[in-house]
Amino acid sequence: MKKLLLFAETCFVIFGLTFFTGGLALGGSEDGTTSGPVPVIVMTAIRYFIWLVSTLLVMLNAKRAIITVKRDWILWLFIGLVLFSFAWSDFPQWTLLANREVLQMTTFGLYIATRFSLTQQVKLYAMTFAIGGLASAALALGVPSIGKHLVDHPGAWKGIYDYKNTFGSMMVIAMVSFFALPIEHPRDRWLKWIGIAGATALILLSTSRTALLLGVAMLAMMTFYRNFRWQGRKSIVLGSLGVLVLGSTVVGVLSNWTELLKAFGRDPTLTGRTYIWSVALDRLWDRPWFGFGRSAFWSPESPYPKAIGYYLSQSFNAPHAHNGFIEVALDVGLVGLALFLICYVIGFVMALMKAYGSKHPEHLWALGFLTFLALNNVTESYMLRLANIYWVLFVATILTVKQKVPAFEDERERVPEVSQLRQFSESQT
């Protein structure tokens, strides 16, 4: 009976994760204004179904859920601020409607962190993105009118997703999840590399340069994390080399910004993003502390999208900030951004400690995903905008990485010992 229930919950989680990736909106537009073959009313019903079932399952595991919630009060303070932001929004009804997405994503993320161990989570993520990748390949080859771009980026694969960049982004997360996949049987090692190779091929077919650069960077970074575990004085050498390489890279990029972008075939303004950032940051100072309320800045009735879009085209309305951190600041101001960054930095440090305190690959997941999230939000608003997989995974990952003692049977032998973490921490001072 327990195995049957676990199987049912596993199927539910994979289905929910696929929904939040946008994988059920195949053929739809990136902004959600145009639906694909699946009617909007069906998509709405699915979203509420996932929310209802997640809520019920959290309630059934109430005791463990409370323990999970207590792991990070800063996260809940930030979420509370977002949900209450309708109080100062110029369009409170719009913000209230938008906040349903926050509740849905957060509840689903909490359920995953409550019900599944880290090892189980990584397996679920790998399975979800493997299914998404295979389905995307089948759709691109079998029904190219849906699975490929026909007009704006002819021939570029988008698979079951709304846009080639979304497809590429999903495959980068797939790479991270396969890299972190635990090796419990000899065949698992082959599955890892087949998954990574397949995700890389699909990124190339998406023609997303951003996803390709992120994918290469993530593979290099996670390989470094896996092979070079910092211990004692070694951290001084590696840290110094890291600072030197990073500093040289940053200086080189900043010194040759325009030339580098042109070399990659990109507009030096990042397709107008720099204009959007500049005007959005100027407008932020109208309400610096608590922002405009979630999604209110980009509301159809707001004057700001048109004003920002005017810099690029008189008929263009900017849909979002194209930067996740600026987006958060516009929603809940510098106070909200500070809360998010505190939550993120603490989670990142704990992920770093656990990654270096364990030899098991699944403990690289949190470090890899949090790094990817920060990098991916430099040029896109992949944080709290709309209903998305990024916030679901962030909530689940943060609440899992801040777990201090094993909560599941399969973690008893796999969670880094407290003494190991303490030794790592002391070795860095």
C-alpha cells in the first residue's frame, strides 16, 4: 500500500513540475496571451487541482510540514510581504489575482520539501526534465508546426514549451539534476552522462545562446565542486586562484563588453534590456522601500510599460524587467529584495557547506540550482513572475538545504555529519 501511495505521489509531483515548467502549454506564447491546443480553462483547472492536492497532502503531513516551515522564517517573511503587497498596489485587484500564483507555487514547493528527501527530489527532477526533453524532441520532429519556431526563429526547437529560451533553460536545469543524480547502481553512471549529453544536444537545437553559455558554465562549475573539495590550507590557494581568475574575467568582460556581445551575435543593448533596466531602476525610486505591489508595475493599466517600451518602439509595451532581481525590487521594493537576498545567501552558504561536507552527488543539487538561478536572472525575470518552476524549486531547495538533521530514512547515511560541516567551517577561518 505504501509503495502504491508513493508511486501515486511521484506521478503527481512529476505532473505538477511539468505543469510549472510550462510543458502543458505547448504551442502557447511566452507571455501567456495565446494558448496552445490545451484550452485556457483546462490549464486553469489543472493549476487549481495541483494547488488543492498539494494543500491536502501538506495537511496530511502537518507535523512534518510545520518542522519544514520553521527552517527559514526569512523566506516566509518575504512571501508574506509579497502576498500583502496588494495593500499599497495602485491596482490591488490585479495584485490579488496575481498572488494566487505565489500561493500555488509556494504550496507545491513546501509539499515537495516536506514529503521527499533530497535524494528523492533529485530523482524526481531528473525524471521530469528527461520526460520534458524526450517529449520535446518527439514534438519537434513529429509536429514541427508546434515543436519548432516557424517565424521569429525559424528552425529553432522549443519542444513542448512556449519559447526556445524557455526550452534551453529547462535543459540547463536538466543538466544540473542529472549531474547531481545519486549513483546507487552501476547503470546510474551511464544514465547521468546520457542525460547530460541529451540535454546538451537539445540546448544546441534550441539555438539559445544564453542557455548554451549557462550550460557550459554550470558543467564547469559543478565539475569543479565535485573534484576539488576544499580542506584546510588548500582553500586559501584555490580561493586565491578563484578570485584571480574571476577578477580577470570580470575585468576582461567589462573592458570588451560591446565587442564580446557582437562576437556572439548579440545586440550590445542585450536586445533593449539595458534600456528597460535603466528606466525601471529610475522608476523604482518613486517607491523604493516596498515597491509597487506584485505585478502592478506591469499591469495593463499601468503607465510604466508603455513609457519603458517607448525607448525601443512606439508600439511596444515592455512585459517585464528582463532581470529577476529588478523584478523583485519593483514588486516589493528594497526591503523585499533585501529579505530575498538574505534568504538566498544563507541558503547558498549552507548548500556550499553541505556540498563540500559530503561525497554524495545529490548534495551538489542545491549549490548548482542556486547558482543557476542567480545567473539566469541576470537577463530574464525567472523568479516570481507568473507561475513558474523556478520559484517552486527555490522553495523546495531552500527548505531542504536548511534541514539540520536527517528527516527521512534514506538520508541517515547520506546527510553530511555535523562534525564534517563544523570541520569545513573551521577550516575556512
